[in-house]
Amino acid sequence: MDSRPYKSDDGDDKDRLLRDYDSVIRESALLTTFTGILFGFLLSISISSASEFSMINRITILVAIFSITVAISLFVLPVVYHHLQYPYRDLEKFKRRVHRFVVFGLIPTGITLYLCLELALSSLVNEFGFLLAAIPFVFVYVLFLKRK
């Protein structure tokens, strides 16, 4: 019995499946890299500048670090899932699960980006930082709604 994951008589079908699988793993790697860099940045400022921040800003950094940790974990899950389930017989099932991991990872990533922007703005405009930090996200959401 052949243990290869994509056993097919048609070479084009096999190539397409491998490309699909490869693109899913690359997306996961890109998101993991981005969130890892953001995590490192947050950890660095939380350690080096903690005494300079107000209590609300310290809490904001703490929540952002927890949020980005959840995001990194979700973005790494496709690779973990791949190693636990290999070889698969159903690429579509794999893609559905990976899609869920990525979508659920985008939520804490967005929260972290918002909190980082709020943190930067709060040093300039104090309590209005929470409102001003929402502007780019509302703008992107409006553009997303008008994409059709």
C-alpha cells in the first residue's frame, strides 16, 4: 500500500493538491513570523520600559501580549496539525481546519494591533487614544464592505 498523501493517476491533479497544501503552509508561516515579531516587540517594551508606563498602559501591554500569544499559537497549529495527521487522505478537510485556525488567529491579532496603536496614541492624546486607535480599523472595515 502506498503511503503517499496524494495518490492520483493524474499528475496535474496531484500538482494542484500539492500547490494548495504548500500555499496553506506558507500563509501560516507568514502569519506566524509577523505575530512573532510583534510579540517580541511587545515583550521588549514591556520589560525595558515598564516603569515609564501608567497602570492602564501596563495592563494594555499585558493584554496585548496575551492576545498575540493566542494568535501565534493558532497560526502555528496548521503545522502541528500537518505533522499529527500526515499523510492525509482529504486535503479539503485539512484546508477547512487550517482556515478556521487562521480566522480565529486573526481576531487576537487585530486586538493586539488595536492595543499597540492605542498605546502609541495614548502618549500623545491621553484618554482619546482608545477612540483614535479605532479609526484605521473602521476604515478598513468600510473598505471591506464596499469591495464588491
